[in-house]
Amino acid sequence: MNEKERIYTDWKTSRSKVDLPDGFSERVMTKVVKQEQIKASKSGSSTFRSLFEMAVRILMGIGLSALGILRVACLVGGLMRP
């Protein structure tokens, strides 16, 4: 084992022996559950918003595709002129 590996192993061992305060895992899991509930409530109430955003994206895609087709047609038309 070289010096870097030994230092890393020592560091890893020292970090694994950290004492956590009482109730630490319960507090963390409570916050995780609250965040999941917030995400679930937001996704349920924003169905209209997500549909609106999807419609806007589709319309933008159609518009940009039409613009690209028009641009190609103008280039081809310009090349066909004498």
C-alpha cells in the first residue's frame, strides 16, 4: 500500500467513527418525507401548468420547424435563379 492509499484509508476510518446526535436519523427522515409530500402536492396542483407548458413547447417546435422549412426553400429558390 502506498502513502496516498494509507492516508485515504486512515481518513476513511476516522470519518466512519463520527458520533451523531440523538434523533439525527429521525430528523433527516422527517425532512425527506416533508419534501416528498411537498413535491407530490405541487405535481398534483400543477397539472394545468404542465399541460400548458407542453402545448407551448409543441407550438414552438412546429413554428421553428416551419421557419426552417421556409429558410431552406428560400435558399433553394435563390440558387435556382439565374
